[in-house]
Amino acid sequence: MTRREMLVDTPHGEGRLVSDSARRPIATLLLSHGAGNGIETHDLEALALALPRNDVTVVRFEQPWRRAGRKVATAPPTLDAAFVAGANKLRTRSPLVVGGRSAGARSAARTARSLGAVGCLALAFPLHPPGRPEKTRLPELRGASVPTLVVQGERDSMGRPEAFPVDVEMAVVPSADHSFVVPKRGGLSQSDALEIVVESTLEWIVREVAGNGAGR
């Protein structure tokens, strides 16, 4: 596994790509982070550590607002434009899967089709603002128009698994919240929770993306 970093000029400032490359990738997974954190969250780190060992290159995109030291993300259109700029810098021959956590998942879903992605990974998809289930973002998720996997915590305040339609492919992390944090005295350890995130993502990529011979 090889890690490389690249700075990216975007319409909204400087972004950064951090690539953990597989030797013979069956797919490349481009991930963006949430609206209040960066690419160092434990779920994104777990994917970057584990997937390249299983023939999936993982590239994490750090948004310009984060690099600029701001505490809160800029408007959704700026996130999309920066994410697209990052994707356009990639040089990969393997199928492209876009994704992210929370706000990053929304951005990936909104841009998947235009980027020619063959799949979309939505980690902790914020189906609605906390306590406002009537403000659904389901059309964004549907709009990806590519095979999509949602990985959702059982206690996610922005969309519990049962709030999603039954036809949405989903992996549930028991007892986990929006950050995939589980109670310390629960039946599932934190490492076990992250393993569910990694294993469900890998199984889905192998089955739905690489297994179908998809290409960019």
C-alpha cells in the first residue's frame, strides 16, 4: 500500500487528495468528509487502512473550507464543485466509486452521475436534519442514479435505518450514532462497529461494482 498526497486547485480554494493505493485495484473509492470534521474521522481512516489491502484504492478529498481552517462547511454547491475538481485530478483506470460521510455523502450522490461513477457509498447519510424528518433529503440519494450503499448507525439522529425506503440497500451498524460511535458498555465494541463499515463496503464493491465488470 502506498500513500500519496496532492493539492488541488478548486473554484473555492485549495483542496487536498490523500491516496492509499492498492497494487492492482479493482476499484477506486473517492471519499469526502462531513460538515464539521475532516478526512481523519475513524470510519474514513478505517476504510483507507483496510481496503487497499483488499484491492481497492481509497482516495480521501479534503474540502477547501477545512484546509482554510474554518469550523463549518461552506454551502452545498461549493462542496460539489470542489469535489468534482478533486475527482477530475484522479488518474485511475479502475472503476470509480464516489462516496463520503454525512455532508460528503450528499455531495457524492449529487455528483455521481456527472463524474461517471459506477457506484455511490453513503456513510451516515443525513436523511433529514436532527428532529426534522419532514425535511427529507431522499431525492438527493435517489438522484445518484447508480448502485448505492447506505451504511447507517442504528441510532443516527439524522435518519434511523427504518426511516429509509425498503428498496435502499443498507448496512446497519447496531447501536451506533451518526459518527458510528457505539456505547462503551454495549454489546458491540468500537472496533467491531468499524469492521462492519469496512466489511459491508468491501462486499458491496466486489459484488456490485467490480463483480459486474463496470468501468469508468
